Amino acid sequence: MTEFFQGIAPIAHEGPDSTNPLAFHHYNPDEIVMGKRMEDHLRFAVAYWHSFAWEGNDPFGGQTFERPWHPQDRMTTARIKADAAFEMFDILGQPYFCWHDADIRPEGDTFAESLRNFEEIIACFEEKMSTRKVRLLWGTANMFSHRRWMGGASTNPDPDVFAYSAATVKTCMDATMKLGGENYVLWGGREGYETLLNTDMGRELDHMGRFLNMVVDYKHKIGFQGTILVEPKPQEPSKHQYDYDAATCYGFLQKYGLENEVKLNLEQGHAILAGHSFEHEIATAAALGVLGSIDMNRNDYQSGWDTDQFPNNVPEVALAYYHILKAGGLATGGTNFDAKLRRQSLDARDLIAAHVGAMDVCARGLKAAAAMLEDGGLEDALKERYAGWDTPEARAMLNSDLDTIFDKVNAGAITPSPRSGRQEILENYVNRFV
Ligand code: XLS
Ligand code: NI
Ligand code: NI
């Protein structure tokens, strides 16, 4: 036992009238929503990097947190960090967690030493998981922090870095599989460029496509049953990341023959950075058949950065879950809190409260989304708006050609009559539920 969370009891559902800040008011894992337990819809995960590896620094200031697992450059503290992490999982009772290799183990002097460190911690996780219900939602490789990745990982101009990336991802996939992980994520933070003056874009994209094919081949080789996910983000740290948004990623997957093998891990803050809404990204992925999982956070709308704050906006979250429910749910995916405390939130209590609040916000969003779907108001409005396409003549048009259509329109048989899109009415409708 570490002392870090001392005095904080496991969080219980106390209902909306409770004033206890360390209780769930809306998240009730066993409550049935649309025929399924709330926990099984939301599939919450804690992100090891923000909660345990991040030390409170920002671009203008250094470490603000002092944790029992600092400094993080040795195995003794990596084990204390693991103890604290699992203590927090016990307190929150969330079903999943996620990691990067670099979050959980200290970097060694050589690849082999880093791997030894990593495998030791994975064995320690395996032991801790054997007596608990918590599972691994996904593992991933941090191929953006160390200086070797400064020019990219699989898109690096140096083939030695490509090799290092391949070897690193292999070890992270092995570890993910060992822990029974349900997905494997690739986020290409430095795949992209700072200046075109030194970048051969076509070559880099080909290398990235080849790399991802190797990942998929390896998945099949080892019999990994989970889903391979790519996480779109338009910029930060690279200026022009190749995985800009859901639509760009889909084009990339298609070009390299991967659209049936790889799905997307969509993040709220990344959607905003790309100039979209979260539900836009979810609806895009769902329409293209590549909705995988979500990273739930929010940006500070004033600062314009990827500030990775815990979600606190029920109407926004409700629309995200609306599109997820409509698409049939998260399948192997989950709701990963890719979110960190503010750097002044120094206490263990802050870390717990952040997750408790976020889980409550998501629960409210899910319930609102389910209520809207069950009521059917938005679906009815959609049906009505597209009702013209229900006629056989309209459907046949899709299989005809410009000349045939021209003849009908030119003969006066077809005259469009504009109808209201009813946006305000629909917005007011949503407002009744959120
Ligand atoms: C960074 C990304 C990262 C991925 C995992 O912005 O969100 O945290 O989720 O590498
Ligand atoms: Ni992010
Ligand atoms: Ni993320």
C-alpha cells in the first residue's frame, strides 16, 4: 500500500441528491440504459500518462506535482507508481486503464534494457490484474517524447528510427496481448512535419502505410483479437500531422488497403483542434464504418491548445454518445479519460474528484442520449427530411444517368420545392433532454 490515496474510500453511487463530492451522483454501473448496464455502454478507462506520468509541467513551467513515485527514472519508483495506479483503480472501480510503454517503465540505456524494465512492470500489472476486475482497454507506444523521435517515428527520414519504431510497437503489442488488451492504439504525434522544405511527404506517407500494414500483419501473426486503432489529431506536437481527422485517416487507410483492418480512436479535444465538433468526428467514423473508441476530454476554448481537461459539458457529451449509441455502441472500444488535472490541482483528492466528475458527466450524457434515441424525435425528423428518397422513382434515379435525369427535369416533371431544415426546432428538442 502507498500512502497516496490514504483516507479515500472506494467511490459509491449515492444518487443525484447526495452532496458528497467523492460519490457518484449519476454514474451507476449496474443501471440499465437501453437494455444494457451503464458500465458496459461507457467502458471507462483511466489514462496512465496523465494521471501518473505527467508531473504538472506546461510549455512555460516545470513540475508542480510531488508524488511518492518521483523521480520516475528508476524501477523502484515505477513499482510505487504501479501500486498507486491500481489503488486508484480500486477506488474508482472503473473497468479499464490504458498506458504507453514510457508511462510505466523508466527508459534504459539500451533498447534491451528498456524492454527488460517494461516487461517487469507488465508482469507486475499481470499479477495485480489477476486479483482484480480491471482490464486493459488499450496499450500504445510513446514514439514522440524521446529525442530519437523528433523527426517522426515510422515517417522519420532515418531508417534506423523506422526500425526502432517497428521494434517498439512489436513489444507494446506483445505486452497488450499478454494483458488481454482489447485494442491497440497508434497515435502519430510526430508523424507530420514542421517544414515542407525538409520533408518528402509522399515518401513519408508510403512509409507510414507500410508500417501500419506491418502492424496489422503482426496482429494476425500473434493472434491478437483486439482492434487496431489509429488516433487522429491535426497538430501538436507536429504542425501538420498526417492523421488530421477522421476523414483524412479514412482516406489514408483506404489508400493502403487497411480500411477493413483498422478503426479510429477519436478524441474530443483533437476534433476541436481540427475545427470540428466531437459528434462530427464520431458521425464521420460511423458513416465510414471505422468507429472504434473515444478519448474523452475537452479543450479550454479560450486558450486554443489541446489542454486535455476532464469533460464537464453535458450537452456536448450527450451528442457524442447519441451518435455512438446510434452506431450500435463502442464494441471493443471505450471511454478513455485522456485528461489531466490542472497543474494547481496538487492533491490525490483532486485526481479522484476529476475522474468521479467526468464519469458523472458521461453518465448524464449517456442517459440523455438514450432518452433522445428512445423518444425518437431526431430520428423521426431525419426520416421525414429524407422521405422523398423512399419512393421507387427517387431510388431508381441513383442507378440512372445524367441524360435520363435531364430529360425528366427539362420536361418539367420535376420541380424542387424548398422545405425548412427546422434547425431551431431540433435544437430546442435536444435542449429538453440535456
Ligand atoms: C495526444 C494523444 C495521446 C494518445 C495516445 O494528444 O491524445 O494521448 O491518446 O498516444
Ligand atoms: Ni490528445
Ligand atoms: Ni488521446
